[in-house]
Amino acid sequence: MTAQQRRALEARDPTCVVPGCGVSRHLEIDHRDGWALTRRTELSALARVCAYHHRLKTYEGWSYQGGSGRWRWIAPDGTVVTDEAPEELVRSGPDPP
Ligand SMILES: [Zn+2]
């Protein structure tokens, strides 16, 4: 990875990309699909995560999807964590007739 790519990645992911995490120090660069699999170092294949979430992804079966501003963090059981409010909370009042 070039110094230019690193700076661009730091600008895109100022904090851990996991919604609600917000850690901004000592971030680690993760290859989304595993570098051995893709051999790609394009920015779209990389994301910055904190050591804790990096470990969850690497060893505990968690994963993430999306991109800048719309990251989704997915639990091993398929539960999705996003920055957006759950749909039930967005809807209000009774269903229209
Ligand atoms: Zn994190």
C-alpha cells in the first residue's frame, strides 16, 4: 500500500468503521475479504477498525459491509448493526387504513 493510499484511507475512515464504535486511535487496516483471497489493495477493499473489532472480525465470525457513511456490522448470527435507527423506531403511529 502506498503512502498516498494510506492517507486517503485515514481521511475516509477517521474512526473505526463499526457503527457506534468511534475509536480513533491505534486503528488497524483490515483487508475486507482477506488479502490472501483478493491480493487487492484498493481502498474499496480496505477499512480501518480498532483492535477489538479487528479481532472480532478475524476470529469470531463478525463482518462488515457497506462503505463510508453507511457501514453495517454483522454478527455471527446475522444480526446487523447500523448507524440508522431500527425500522420499528422510525415508523410511528398506527398503520394507515
Ligand atoms: Zn471498533
